[in-house]
Amino acid sequence: VGQQAAQLAGRGDVWNQQQNLAQGDEPLPGIPPSRALLKSVTTKAIYTSRMTDLLVPPKVELKFPLVNFPGFVYSRMNHRVLEARQRDVTYSVIHGLYRNRDRLFHQGRADNRLCQNQACKQSDMVESLESLFSVCASRVNQSWLWLEERRCWS
């Protein structure tokens, strides 16, 4: 059925087989080629066959081809200790979608790229993903407090 769905989709060597059928080669005795082909193909088979060509991997997977995203990254995003909101944030960070002033400035949606935290403003620190999750004192401290409450490491 998968091969017949590919025939309908018109791909590769199967296209030649389809052309042969159109020229009169009968796969089943007594049944016209078009009927024989359509009789055994389901909509699901056609849909499945076409979807493998249409679905492209996320841009982040193309950007970092050496990282095994399905086996290494996405499996860890579904860890039972993470709540739904935390999974959403993790997904946004991994795919470069997390809102920060640097990203918003590049999109024309912010006046400047500087972090709004008072300590960061004094040093003219750009609010990027790295600064938000590793340098910015107020946010990093809140994360460590959350981890201590949850005791995720034990």
C-alpha cells in the first residue's frame, strides 16, 4: 500500500511504474490499471507518504547537525520533574524563541538591547539568553532558590 501511495504521489522509480500502468500495463487481469491502483490505496497511505516529504526538521536541528535532538534533547524536555510551563520555556530557549530584549530589538519591538535589571543597566549589559540564565543576578538567584525548594538533583 505504501508503494502504491508513492505511485500516486509521483516520486522516484515508482513514477516510471505509474507511467507504465498509464500506458496499458495491467497489474491485475481484467481490471484497468487506474482502478487497480486506486482500489488498494487508502487516504491514510497517501497522507503518510506525502507527510514524510513535507515535514522538515526544526531550524535548530539544521543549525546544530551533530546534536541528537530527538534522543538527547527532546527526551529530557519531557522529564517528569518539569511542569508544563517549564517545558514551554525550555522549548523556547532551545529553539531561540525565548523573549529577551536582544531578540526583540532585532525584530524592531524594543527600544534597546539592554537588560532592565538595575545592576545590569549600570554595566550596559545586553539582555541575551546567556545573560538571562547565567549572569543576571535577580533571575539566576530565583532559579537557584527554586532548585533548592524542589531538590531536583536528589
